Amino acid sequence: MAPVSRHPASVLAVVRRYEAAGFRAWPAAAVHYDGTWVVRLTAGHPAKRLNSVNPLDPGDTHAIEERIGRAARRFDAYGRPLTFRMSPLSGQVLSTHLDKTGWNRFDESLVMRLPLKELELGAAMDQIPLKDISRFIGASLRTSGSDASLRPGLSEVIGAIQPEAGLFALEDGNEPLATLICVHDGDLAGLFEVATEKSSRNKGHGRDLILSALKWARLRGAREAWLQVEAGNAPALSLYRSLGFEEVYRYHYRRPPGA
């Protein structure tokens, strides 16, 4: 008999919807399935969400150690540390097993949402997304302070996004101030890679760009905005909450001892 999740079925259905949207919006280069565990790996980019095991059914708990071993071999082949991304879909049985075997827990994040009908967008800038992916990636790397070595991997990820992706950049001449990606997927508008250049923070640039992107998405039929943000990113959380975003659920990462 499958163990009963501590989350009601209605909550798990909502989580599954956002998890699926996240996979489509930020696609890994290689995807493997072991039961309902989704193993995502990307040689060109080290992001944890692109290189993690994502369990999607709390009741799928058979042969845990054997399956962890199979996943570990895949990660070794990619030169990535074995990483599990634990959402409410992972279930208590797997979480308890990882606790007992000494796995580390780190980097908790929130998934947040905002009904777009409740957002006042009349004063938001009408902005057309960039068509030049190379230009956007250069701006994104600068605003986020990321290493230029990530350019090929980021280009590969963006190029693989299947839903409509709007690449937004707020610039002062040739200087990028803020950047983000808005993925329009049916009635959802997902915000990714939201960043403001360090010397330009606390000036409202990020807020202005988010409102422009959501205005663009709403005009295309999006009814709800959503995003993922690290629990320790206080400035970003403050901004999102001020816009009306509310927490839906949380996830975190796990790695084996010594990883």
C-alpha cells in the first residue's frame, strides 16, 4: 500500500502543474525517467535545477537505494554532483531515507504566484522582447554577475524553451540595468533569470521590467504569473511580495554526505 502524503491531493495537483511548467520553461539537455523520478542533466550549464533528480510521486518509494545508485552513475558520467530536488511531490518516505543516510539539505526556494487580473498594469511600459538572443545573454550575464563561460550553456537552454519566451532587458544606452525571461505557457507566465545590475539596484528597475513583461504576457492570454526564488534572497522576496506574489510551496536540494 502506498504511503499517504502529508499534503492533500489538491495541493499535490497544484505542485505538479508548476513543476511541469518549470520543466518546459527551463529545459534540461537530457531527461531520463526512473519510475516517476525525473533525472535532468545538462553538460553545458551547472544550475542545480538543470542537474537534479526530481521525484514526482510521494508513493513511488520502491528500491530507493538501487535507484539512487543508478542516478549517481548518470551524474558521474556528466561530471555533476548527485543532487535531488525535493518538492512536496518527493514525499516523506524518501525524505526520511535521505535523513537517515546523512544527506545534506541546502538552498531552499519558494514557488510563488500572482493572479494577473489583480495586478494594475496600465502604467507599465509597453516593451517588445528582444529578438537577438546573443545580445540578451550578454546583458543577462552582466546584470547577474555570472561568468562569461556560461554563455554557451545559457544559449542552449534558452534556445530549447518550447513555449513562447520573451527576453526582456532594460538598458541605459549600451549598459544593461535589469534583465529577465518571461515564458508564456498557456495561462501561465513564468519569470526566470530575473536580475538587476549591482550598481543599479534599489532604483525600481527590476520592478519596472517585471511589470512590462507581465503586461506583455497578459496581452497574450496569461492569467497567472509565477516564479521561483531562493528563500534567503530577502530583497527579491520583498519585491515580489510587494507586487502581490504569494507562496504556493517550497522545495530544497539534497546531496549525499561528502558531496
